[in-house]
Amino acid sequence: MTVITGFPNYPSGRLYPGYRFRPFVWESIDGVRVLRIAHIIDRSRSAIRRILSYASFSLAAIVLGELLIHKPDIIWTYQIGLPGVALTAIKGSPLIHEVQDLWPDWGRNTTIGLTGLINGILIAQEKLIYRRAAVVTTISQGFRRALMARGVPTEKIVVIPNWANDQNFRPVAQDANLGDRERLNNRFNVIYGGNVGSAQGLGIVLDAAVLLRDSPEIQFVLIGDGVERETLAARANAQGLNNVRFLGSRPHDQMAQYFAFADILFLHLAKDPAYEITIPSKTYAYLAIGRPILAAARGDVADLIRKSNAGVVCPPEDPMALAEAIRGFLSLSIGERNRMGQSGRTAFLKNYTRSHLVACYESLLFRLSRSRRNPHQYYDLFIG
């Protein structure tokens, strides 16, 4: 396998330590060849700047992919599919395109001016990618329905959920020293772990924290970084919310130790139809940890929590409902909360482990490869 990708900068938009911009650089990570390419980095809310970032990546991936990559048996693209379409045409390899976001929904109903023009170009590109892909994979039944509504043939769509790494995300004992250091001991912890961006709508945490000031044992703990973190932290400070804490990013291999202190693992998605068909990756990590989950969301992720009996669902963007749900958890016995967590863990082990879902992808890759040829071995190119 060879991966074409950018230089690491997620989620802050700042280059990781140890990296500097060059036109391209080769790495080897766990035996996988990685071609890192320079492109415009942007993590802002500007649609135009995001498009420029995607366009610059696409152009660099097409040019350097043609010059530096031998013909693969399969090309696999994630989100940004135009490089795959171009390299499929050049190299004659079948394309698998993975969809985890539907774009350009930000301007789908706009038809006038510059925004309308750009949106029209993006919609045409989207249709081209779906048409040229041999297989379109996606992560939920909601996405599957949306893709069918956009004209993607049913037989071309394969649903493979996201997963969590069960080596990093698993039940562990609480570390009292960590609890003292991070002020997690002897509190009722509502813990969020992940990106702090606009889609997550975590301003609701501050609103609920105001309503829960009369329960001093309850604290919200937000672990992660993103474009909204500084704004939310400043607002919490201005409001004197001592029951909301921002810990910043922590390494993935330490998250289980933090989640062990969660009386509730919390996720929220803004009230938007586009978010009702998605299931955030953190959901599977939460299930793997075996702690009860509070999902302030609608759609597929809410259905998953209900189906797995892993926790409680409440409406998004409703601070009163969120506060009442947390009070409801507080009234439950430890045994009742533990049973929710164990139900979620059972569902994870059955359906959402990395080994199980990677095997699904491997089977798909081999089937597609063998349908085109019968190689003794094959070579897969991933772009994303």
C-alpha cells in the first residue's frame, strides 16, 4: 500500500513538530509507504479557503501521483475524490471512494453569484466522482439513503461503519494520580473527547453548566482541540463556570485512562439534517470504553445508542434537556450505569472492532481486484 496525503496539521491547522514544508517527502509508517505532499492548509470556517485547500491538495496529488506512483491495482480515495478520478483515467485502475461527509451541502440551494457558480462546480465534481467510482463506501444507513437520493446506484454502495482501536480504547482501572493531577477524583464527570468545532456545537455545555450550578459535584470535562476551543474557554471564564474544564488534546493511547473517570461520556451534534445521518468516530471509542453514553443528537447516532442500550439520548441544542438528562444519570445507581456501559462494550466487540471492519474492507478490495484481474498479489493506493 502507498498513501498520498498532506503534512500532519489536524485539527489546529498548524504543522506538527518535526515536519517542515517541502514539495513532497517520503515516509515509511508501519511498513506503509507514505507520500506527503505540500498544499494550502486551512482549518478556518471560510468555504472559499477550504475549497482552495482541497483544490491545491487535489492538484498536487494528481501531478505527483502520476510522476511518482506505479500503476496500482486499486485506487482508494477518502472524501477528496478528484485525484482518484484523474489517476483512474491515467492509470486505468478501479476506484473506491469513501464518503464520510456530504459536500458541497453548504451551498446546495444557492444558484446565484460567485457562491452559486462555485457550488455548481462542486456538485458537478461530486457527480463525476460517484459516476467514475467502481464502489462508493460510506459509514451509515443514513448516508446510504442520501447517496441513493443523489443518483448513486444501490449496487455500487457498501456500508462499512467506522471503528475504534481496541488497543487504545478499552476499560481500564482509574489511576488515582491522574485523577488528582487533572482534578477528576471525587467528582461526577461528564467527559467529552474529540474535536471542538462548529459541528459539535459545544456551546450547549456552557448553557447546561449554568443550569447545573446547584449540583457542585457535576463537572464537564472537554478533552480535545479545535477552532471553537479558545472561544468557548474564554466564554466559560467570563461566566465564571468553574464546573467546565478544558484539558486540551491528549494522546490517543492515554484517552482510556481519562475516560475511566467518566460517569458519563458525552457527545453532541448541532441541530442540522446533515448531521442526522452521520455517526462520529468518537461514538465507537465511547462504546469500546464501556462507560454510559449521553448523546444529544438525532438520527443514526441516536439510533445506535438506543439499539445498543449504551446510554441515554436527548435532543440537541437543548440545554434544559441536557441538564435534566445528566440529573437523571446522577440519580441512577452505579450498577445501573455500569450495565449501560457494558451493553455498549458488548455491541462494540460484536460489530465495531478494528479487526472486524478492516477485514470487511480487505474482502471488498480483493473482490474488486479479482473482478478486474487475477493477480498473485495486488497493490493498493490510498489518497486522503
